Amino acid sequence: MTEPDLVSKNGGGNSCAAFLRDSKGATAVEFALVAAPFLALIIALFQTFLVFFAQELLEEVVIQSARLVKTGQVQTQNMSQTVFQQQVCTKIRIFFNCSGLMVDLRVANAWSTADTSLLTPSYDAQGNVNNMQFNPGTAGDIVVLRVMYIWPVMLGPLGFNLSNISSGNRLIMASAAFQNEPSS
């Protein structure tokens, strides 16, 4: 018996029921249903890992950079904001673009006024950040160092989004509050 004979004997009415009973290709269909959410989860995990790794790297660099201020090296070498920012950049160059690094160094009057909150950058007409300060203070001063970077994020699958600023990117920041060591 040939294939065309089987089709003609079964008739057209049963072909829909036969299609539903057929389990050939069920694995492919199940994989297709599970693959999209699985891939979305993998992409979201990878993006989250990158953002948190960048955040932790920035935290470590701020601790190292704060030590330069705390021990008086910035003050004795009369470092400018650009030179200090370059010092920070040499510690973080592998994972970050140095042109996007923003450094804010301020003296606080007291521990209660030491502001370590997220500082939203404001820009002038040329696109330069204009609300960053650079004051390393003197011996005994309470100083707050904040380093910020605008990390590019992609809109993930299924609406997953890690952005926290209007440009669709994520502003990551690390801060350290410390008291400068007394001069010797």
C-alpha cells in the first residue's frame, strides 16, 4: 500500500485529529516555548552581573583613591582635579572609559553634613559636567570623595531594564567619607 492510498482511505475529516495525536516534533515545540524565556533570563543575568561587577570595581578604586587624599599625597603634590582624575583612571582603565569618569571631592563641616548620596551630574551648554568640586582639604578635615560613571546598558529582553537616568543608561557611583590624617 502506498502513502496516497492511506490518505484517501482515512478521509479528510480525521486528519485534524491525527495531527493533534501525533507526538513527532513535540520536543522541538516545547524547546521553542522554553527557549525565549531561558535566553531572556541568561541575557538579564549577564547584564546584571556586568553592572554589579562595575559597581564593585568602582568601590575598590574609590577606596584606593581616597587613601591618596587621606594621607596628604594629593595636597603635598598640589594635584589638580585633572591630575587626580587621571590617578583614579589609571586604577580603573581596564573596564571603564576614562572620559566618562566624574570625580567630586568636597570638605564637610561635620560628620553629620558629610553627603555621600548620589550626585546627579548637571551639564553646561558644551556638555561638560559643571557641578563637580575638587577640594582635598587640609589635615584633620572631613572629606567626601564620590566617583561616578555613566554605564551603558541595553534594554534587555522582555522589558528588563537596569537604567536609572533619563538617557537610558545607569549612573553608578561609589563614595568614601573620611578624615584626613594629621600632618607630620
